[in-house]
Amino acid sequence: MNDDQKRPIVRDTTGLSPGYRFRWWSKYVGYTFFGPADVQPHLNPIEKLKHERAVRVLRAHESEGTPAPQDVIDAAREL
């Protein structure tokens, strides 16, 4: 993934509790409206949220022994 390319939001909810998803979307909306303006992807809090979510889903797939979708693997790569 290029440094200037934004990550997709992982739609797979494997291993994500309803409470986590609610808090995640609350933070996402908050950062969208009240977060910093344009920043580099490795400093962008929205990109960090997307990355953390993807890593969490990837770990859940690994613990369940199921293959993770390619978009999850791509989004879980380092910032």
C-alpha cells in the first residue's frame, strides 16, 4: 500500500464486539469532524483506527483458524 493511499474500512466484524464497534464508529465520526486537517497517513488518527481494527480482525481470524480476506490482510499492514 502506498504511503499516500488511504486504507479501506474493514467491513469484516470477526472478533469485534458490538461495544467495540460502537466505540470505534464514535471515534471515527469524531475524528472526521473534529480531528486534524490533512496530515501524513502515518500521523493520521483515522488511518490508525482503521489499522487497529484490521489487526484485531486478522488476529481473530488467526485464533479461529479461518482464512482472513485479502482486504483485511492489506489493511493490517504497517502504517
